[in-house]
Amino acid sequence: MTTQPSQPAVRDEDHFIQVDGGRLFVRDWRPDTPNGTGLPPILLFHDSLGCVDLWRSFPSRLAAATARRVIAYDRLGFGRSDPHPGRLALDFVAAEARAVVPILLDRLAVGDFVACGHSVGGGMAVETAAYFQSRCNALVTIAAQAFVEDRTLAGIRVAEQGFQDPDQLARLAKYQGDKARWAVDAWTGAWLSPEFAGWTLDAALAEIRCPVLALHGDRDEYGSQEHPARIAAGRGTMLMLADTGHVPHRECEDRVVEAIRVFLARG
């Protein structure tokens, strides 16, 4: 019988960082071992209705498994960050990489790093890897969209209708507070806008210079396997997760953590 090596304990720390428009809430997980100090940290980007708390146990598990520092933050308008000052611009995916990430990396004293994002956060991770070619050592996307697909829009319309139910909005408000309605409207309004219909990650993907792992559930209601195929094409590995929907890091956390651990260990 093979004995699995014990994983280090993980300690976390919270910060608030000022950016244009307000303060961002940041949580930082660090494995309690000197072996992880020289490894580039993992920067997590949440999805369209996400926040630090909705990553749940995933960041801590990831930090322990990879012996790397893991950093997650709430974008403006989400979680414990300040309210967003207005509407999302149509270039909000690329703008996060260019306007916010540089400040985070500077304030958190991060040099090289790994970008990892879920859903639209995966798009932000792609844009970040393209923008920081010399510093992003690896890219991981989880259920990311690479273009506007009919399946994606259909899923968003179903969700939009569901959030007309006050009980469903109240459940989201447990994480988003009084910003919950803004978060829903920002998500649906951006993606369903006719002006957003031509959005793709193609230009950013062409600039990627690091290894790529694109994870995707075979039952993802917000995107077909064309998304991870496009993200990984000529750049890395696409891994389809069986019997999995749009939130693999909660639905099959063990498989996702192990897949990322193995990918990063190959270095």
C-alpha cells in the first residue's frame, strides 16, 4: 500500500488593497513549510457571481497540495470589496488584467506567479498570462469561456430568470451583501449585450507563452468543450471532467486539486 505524503498546514491572512474605484478584499493562504517559499504563488480569479468565500476549501487545499502560496481576491462590486462605481465596461475581462492585477502583484510583493481562474475569471487569468508573459509561469482555467456561445447565453438567461425569485437573490446576498443585485445585473447585462457578442479570448491566447491546463466539466451548462479546446490548442492540455458541471472545484475538488498539483509539478 502506498502512503501519501502528509501535507503542510496552511495559515491564511486577510488584507484590503486600494485600487482605482475602491478597496479590494484579499485572502492569502500560505503553506506552513519552508519548501514552498521559492515557488511562484497561485493567483485565483473568481467567476461572475463569485467571491473569496465562495472558493470555500479549494484555496487551502490547493496551497497544501502544491506547497505554494495561494491568493484570492474579491473584484470591485463583489464579496467584501467596495461597491463597483458604475457599470461593467465591455472590456472588463482584459481591463482586470491591465488595471487591477499589476496593483495586486505590487502590493502583495509577488514576482513570478501562476494564474488560475474559474468561468469568466478564467478569461481574466488568460488575459493576465498574456499581459505578464515574462512573469506568469503557468495558466490554469476552470470552466472558462473563450468566446460567446449560444449555450453560454442560454444558461445566463435561465439564471437571470431564476434571480427574479427573492429567495434565490437572498442566498446570493449571504456572500455579496447589498451588492447582490448589482452583481447579477452586471453579469447578465454584460454577457447578453449585443455589443458583447463578438468578444473572444483569441488575441490574448495568441500571446500566451506559458504552459496551459484547461479544465472543464462535461456537463457544464455555460459552455461546451470547444472552450477548453480553444484555450489549450497548441499551448497545453485540455482535461474534461466526467459527470461535472460548471463548478468543478466544488463538485470534484479532489480531482481538480490533484490535476493542478500534477500539472504544476511537471514545471
